[in-house]
Amino acid sequence: MVLAHINWLAVIAAALVPFAVGSLWYGPLFAKPWMALTGIKPGTPGQNSMPVTFGIAAVLNLITATSLAMFIGGGDWSFGLFAGFMAGFTFVAMAYGVTYAFESRPLKLWLINAGYNVVVFTLMGAVLGAWH
């Protein structure tokens, strides 16, 4: 698929999915165990300011959504859902798994972070497939 055939409004909508899911995933659902496993403390500033962090995330989400749109092509929502799930599970989650194994990171942290990406890719794929 060439870039000229991409529905850019769908890409933008799909790029917003990680923010919506992340606000729940790393908020009320898994904030406490994620912070405990990573050593992040509430209110402790990171290396970047929040606007910088969210700006970087937005750019990376746009790149991801564009790539996923090219991967899905003209498929419908169910193909997008399946393709997004497979990309999130087999590419992202398994790549995290290899890295986490070599870094001796806890299984629970892998489940939280990889699970987030599987859900995000699945929903992004559904959006892109439904709105191609």
C-alpha cells in the first residue's frame, strides 16, 4: 500500500487509541503494580516534561498507526482487529518477552506492558480496518 491511499483521519484516530487505553491501563487498572515493578513513584518527574513525553508518544503513535494502516491495507474492521492483534501479540509482545528474559525482568511487568500493547494494536487495527 502506498502512502497516498492511506486514510489519514483514520491514522490520527488510531494514534489516539494508545492514549485512551493508557489512561485506563496505567491508571486505575494497573498503576500500582506497574509503579512498584518499575520503581516509578507518583509525582516524581521523569527525564522529560509531560508535554515532551506526550509529544514524543504522539509522533511514535502516528508512525505506528501509519505502518499498521499499510499492513492492513483495504481490510475491514474484523481483518483490522485480527491483524492488529497478531501484530501486537506476535511482534510486540514477543519482542518484549525476549528483552525481558535477557534483562531478568518480572513476568508480571511483561504481562502488564505486553498486554497493553496487544490491546492497543488490536483496537488500532479495528479502527483502521473499519475506516480504511
